[in-house]
Amino acid sequence: MKHHVITGGAGFIGANLAASLLGDGHRVLAVDDLSRGRIETIMHLTDNPNFDFRQADCADRLAFDAVLDQVEGITDVWHMAANSDIPAGIADPRIDLHQTFLTTFTILEVMKARSIPNLHFASSSAIYGDFGETIIHEDIGPLLPISNYGAMKLASEAQIRAAVEAFLPRADVFRFPNVIGVPATHGVILDFVHKLRNTPKELQVLGNGTQQKAYLHVDDLVRAMRHIARIPGRYQLFNIGPTDDGVTVRSIAETVRDAASPSASIVFGEDARGWVGDVPRFRYSVDRLIGTGWKPTLSSQEAVQRAVAEIVWQEMGR
């Protein structure tokens, strides 16, 4: 039995990862400052004797150390903690500095001091920047992120790679696409559902709807992360995503409208970008991961359809 720490453990992905690890009999400590995560996302796990939760800021060395002082035999840290609100990070870059980069820096310090051997890091496609129609693979460059979130994720990757060279026995870096499912705490589908709950006759969409991206259901994401963690090697770097070119925001808006408020009209903006720092289109290669024997169970469109049904039920009970 391994003992896993999940930072950002009360977040959307952290909660799903915790459930998967617990299902295989592992011990899990979830750590979250609850600035983005919610205690409700992990309430269903609290009856499991192998699960524990502690509220703490992972960028605070003393606070994080104090939490880990309460447990023994930690083998793995799954670093999911980060700012998930990209526009907020554009408005105030200190948010991403603290929540996205300094959490990484501090976690590495603590892992070194405690000789914790395995780090699994949630990075992002945002580290690449805007490559237009070019297919993005792990060796492409130069990397030119256009959001503070992407910049701090890239800085975190660099810090982790240096740690592997200096002291860390193993690190896995997962470059996520757009991940969807429940318990949803943020994202375009949840945003659309909230808008339709407040204005059932009209759905306002940021951007002109042509933005096209890959979407992965959280169940496939968790399977991919755990698959990568079993691949031998000291430093693993993988894009994770579906094998298709994604779906448009227009298609997502229509799917949410049809499920939540079929009579609503959809009003699009004029810009191809939804907000500053948004990458309107990207094509994501997952050939490296497919070559290891993993493959997604759902396409982008299937993932959207499933997530819309799940989130509409979560938010509206139908």
C-alpha cells in the first residue's frame, strides 16, 4: 500500500484522482487551501479510513510541513494545486505566481527535505502558446505561453526538471488539454449552465464560437495519469488528450443549450478569442502516449456530451 499526497485535493481533478487511488486500496492525503477547491467535492470520500483531508496553502512551507508531519511513509505527491481561473491570473499576475509556481517550488523543497521519491505534476497545454493549426507535440518549440497561467506552469516544469537532475528520483509531467466532467468547479460548460440558469432565454458566449480545442473527460485523464506513473523511467513528459482535433465553442454552447434550456437563443461575440490569454485553436498530438498502450475511451464530442449531462444534473437536478 502506497501513501499518496494530492495537492489541490479538493479540486475537480484531485477529487477524481483520490477516488481512483482509494479504489485500489492506497492511502490518500488531500491538501487544499480551498481558494478554488470545495470541501463538497470530497465529502463522499471521508468515510474511507484510508482518506484524510487537511486545509493548507501548499506555497507556505511551514503550513505544508506541518500537514506532512502528521503522516508517515509518503511515497508519491500528485501536484494538482494551481490557479484554475486564467482571466483572474491575467488581471493579477501574483495569483499565478503564488498558486501555480510557488506551490511547485515549495513542494519540491519539502520533498527534498523529506526524501519523498515520486512527483506527478499537472501541467497544461497552455505552456505551448498559440501555434495556430500546427499539430502540437512534446518536442515542439519555442514554447511561448500567452497567459500568466501558462508561463507559471512552464516555469514549474523547468523547476521540476532541475530537481530531477539534482535530487528527485522520479517526476512525471502531464500536459493536460481541457478536462471536463464532475464534480465541476469551473470551465466553459459550467459557465454556460450557470448563465442559462440565470437567463434561461439567452446564452451569452465570449468570442465568436469558432474557438476549437480538444476536450478530455476526467475519467480518461485519471486513467492516463496513473498509466504514465507505471511507466519505468526517471522523467516522463506526455501530452494527454483525445485523438481528434476537438470541438468548437459553438458546438458546446448548442449542446448545453439543448440540455439545459432548449428555447434559449445563443448570442456570440465578435472576437476569435474568448479572453486575453485564450488560445482559440490548437491541435494536440498524443502519439507519444498512445505508443505506450493507453488510449482514450471518449472523443472530444463524446466527452462534451457526457460532461454536459453530468453538469446539468449537478447544477439543475435534471
